[in-house]
Amino acid sequence: MTDHDKMIEKWKKDAAFMAEYDALEEEFALLDELLKARASAGMTQEDVARVMKTKAPAIARIESGGGSKHHSPSVETLRKYAKAVGCRLKINLEPI
């Protein structure tokens, strides 16, 4: 186990940390999906930017998220990103 893994395990014992971590679950899932789709398409951020007619830093911002204190991409931006990497955007709501 790496030092980083040990640090995360220690933090996960802290209820306040876990509450914040859990609050970001959906965002982490979205970011993971974006990265997996781009990797599956064999594309770089530059490639996606070129298809979307934007610049690589804009793609980096989309893929890095930033939590609730930063701007989230619009549904239209996510739709364009999905199309650029050869996917279609699908959004669903699940009962809790």
C-alpha cells in the first residue's frame, strides 16, 4: 500500500471527510465517464477540442470538474463532448 493509499484510508475514517466525499459521488462518476469515453475513442484533449471547435484547456476544465464551487458544464456542452468522442449523452435519475 502506498503512502497515498494509507492517507486516503486514514481520511475515510473521518465522518466529515466521508460526508464531503460522498457529496461529490455523482461528479466523480461523471468525470470518470468522460475520461473513459475519451480513452476508448483513443483521443487526446487536443483531439476532442478540435472536434468541438474549442481549445484543449476548455476540455481540461470539463474533465477536471472542480466541485460545487466551480462552474459545471451545461447539458449541451456534455452532449457535444459525447458526440466528439463517438458517444451519445444519456442522463437518468435513480430512486434513492
